[in-house]
Amino acid sequence: MTRAITRVGDAMLAKLLGSEQAGACVPEQGQACTCVASNGYCSGGSYFRYYRQGYISCTGACTTSTSRPICYTKKVGVC
């Protein structure tokens, strides 16, 4: 009987919290991943986007920030 109550309680708690709040960070957090699109700039009527070194976030997504090194710059449109 105690086991059944525990299972029901765990299921209710999981629905209430959701998987992102209930889980811990992925073990790969902080490791490098692919280059990710970041901010950009206009020059000569063209818009260029910076691609910066990415890192694995707590949720497992590959993200970046403006403090990360630039991998390359790519022309992506007009401005």
C-alpha cells in the first residue's frame, strides 16, 4: 500500500513540476559544441552575422554568448 501511494505521489509531483524543473543539469554542461549564430552588423549595405563558439547549457541545448570567441562571419542579407 505504501508503494502505491508513493508512486501516485511521484506522478503528481512530476506533473506539477515538469521535467525541466525536476531534473538536474546535463553532465556535458559547459563543454564546447558547434558554432552558433550570434549578433551581427551592417557594412556596405549588407548584414553580416557572427557565429560564435557554442557551449552546452544546463538543459543540453547548444547556446552561445557575445563573450565567446568568433568562429566566422557570414553575409546573411541586406540592411
